[in-house]
Amino acid sequence: MKRVSLGALLVLVAVGTGIFFLGTFIWERQQLLKIIERLTAESRIAEVLVTDVTTDPRTNTTYTTIKFLEYDARQRPLGPQYFTFRGSIIQIQSLVIRFDDFYIKGGHPLKGKSAYLFMKAFSLDEPTPQIFEINKIREVPSGYEAAGVNNNFQKRMWRKFWEYALNPQEAKRMGVKNAQLEAPGTKFIKGMLYTVKIEHDGGMRIDAQPLPRILRGERIDF
């Protein structure tokens, strides 16, 4: 039986240990990159388009009509809503629910990114506030009704949701970091597509980009 020298054995142990630590380092680095990716990720949750701009010659008042299109968790569009404002500086208000970083880092299926519900579209740019309601507190949000599910059951479930979102003690018990109203806004003009996004570990923002040139001047109905 061939004997292995102590020196050779130490080399084998050192190589094996090095491979183990290298493998551990690579695995930890991959996990860290996944965590960073989750913490910095974002999702499109709505799009806004200016569909009409008119001016009343008697009062010289400009009216801006926007199309508000919300997307569900699977990026499927809900029913579009149209709002007409005096002026063009408009804000979109939402209830944003942030979960503890523990759930974000772990990619939790339900708490792995901030949750939200659109509440209002409004403008404070005029002497009289203009407010359009999208969803009401303590009610089933529009577009979230589940077909074939008992209506009373849905109402009870959403009441519980609002309790978790608005009651700090219940929220903490469910892993909610905080729940607050946010209302990003901008000047909405024709020829631009506005995308409302939510950061997985944070709040909301509105990004804007020009419409493709091929769509300019065209009126398209889908």
C-alpha cells in the first residue's frame, strides 16, 4: 500500500480547502448580487398618455385629458380611465406599502417588493383643487374583483388588507416596514408616454419618453 507523505497530504488539504472557500465565495457573491438586484429592481405599474389638449377661447383656459392605464402583477392592462384637468401639472396618488428588507432580499413571493394601490389623480396647480378618485379606502379596488368569488368574501379580505396597511401594530406583525401615501407628479404634454414605476424596496416615480415618431399625428383606436 502506497503511503502518502505528510507534505502531500497537507497540499491536498490546502487545495481542497481553497476550492471549498472559492466555491463558498462564488456562491455568496451570487447570492449578494441577487439581493442587490431585488433591492434595486422596479416594475411598471401604469402608463399615462395625453389624449387631448383644448383651450377655451373665452377664458383662455387650457384643458388636458389624460388616459390612465394600470397594469396588474402579471403586466396585464386593467380598464383605462380618462380624466380632464384644467392645466397640465398632474399628480398620481397611491398608497405604497413597503415590506421589511428581509422579505425583499429573500424574494418572498408575496412580500418581495413594495405593494401599492392607486387612490387619486389630482391637480393643485389651479385655484380650485381638481380631484378624481381611482379607488376608495376600505373598499375593493377597481379592477381587482375576482370573477367567480363570493362578493362578501372579497369585501372581508380587502377589509383585512386595509387593516394591515393602516394599523401600525398589525402592519408590523405582517412584516410591513411602513405604509404611506405618495403622489409623484409632472407636467403632462402631448407626444410623450409617461410610465409610473415602483421600486421593489421603495416608492414610486414617473418616467417620461417621447412617443415613437411613427405614431406622431396618428389617431389609433385599439
